[in-house]
Amino acid sequence: YTGGEVQVNNVTQELYWFSRKDVKHNVLQLTERELVAKAKEYFAILQLDKEYGNIARKVDREKNIATVIFQKVVDEELELYSDYEAVKMVLSAQTGELMSCKIFDLPLVEQEGKHIGRQQAISAVQDKLLITFIGEADAKLMVGSPLVWGDEENYTSRILWKVTADNAQYYVDAYSGDVLGTVLPEE
């Protein structure tokens, strides 16, 4: 349409994203609370059948926009949320008009059992890849996608450990301990 773009799944007719460029940007008028309330109104219109509980928000006063992201809650106790099953909206901070909406839908694969700990994830990288880290290694539990480490055929997400050591990143399945992928530093 004029002043924007829309992308719809041609089979299911579901909205993927839309963007418009004709929203006025003058002075910040709406409060953060009002902007989130407006985003919730837009979100309700989408009638998505998944539960999204975490709401991340950021108001950019220079660009006069507000970004509101509704994320699927994977584990509330661990504060684990999925960026891969989420709805990202950009609103005019002046009027609350919706400028952009993008729906991310890379479903979480079923993983069974109890997840491994931080140190087990670090050890899994060293044991399975037969390497020894020179510096200190760190690991963070997160929801990730194979797209991150270059598997562009796998449109899913999973709970994993992101192990960072010696300027490289290793992705370890949080349940099986399998090393799923590696991102090495560019030379």
C-alpha cells in the first residue's frame, strides 16, 4: 500500500509483518504506560493463539518512536523468553500509531528431561570438540535458533546454552549436551 509494505503468508494468509513510513514525528506526548497500553490494543487485534507474557519496551526520544516486544514465556522462574516466538511493534511515541509490526514464529522444539548446568555445558564443548580453552569460558541459558549458527534450513528454536570462550561462541543443547553449532571469530 502507499507509504508502506505488507508481507502475508500466501498459503495461510497470516500476517508476517507490515511497515509504514507516513507517521508524523514531532514531540513526545504519550507516556511509556500509554504506549504499552496502545500496543496491547494492537496486539489483541492480531488474535494470536499463542501465549505471550513478557513485554519488553524501549522509548527512543531522539527518533520519537517506541518499540514494544511481546515474547513467549518459556520459563518464568529462569526468566527465559523467546525472541523467536514474539511480536515486535514500533509505535509513534507522539500519537501511538502503529508504524511497524513483525511476527516471529520459530516454534520451540520439544526437549525432554532436566537441563544440564552451566559448567556441564562448558565441559561438553571441550569434551566433544576436543579443545581446551585458553581464557575463561562463560555460558548463558537462552532460547536460540539454528539460524544463528548458519543452519538456514531449520526453522525452529530450542533451549540451549551459549558458551563464549576465546572469542568464539558455541551452542549446546540444554538437555542433551550436544554441541549444535559454532560461530568462530572472523580473522
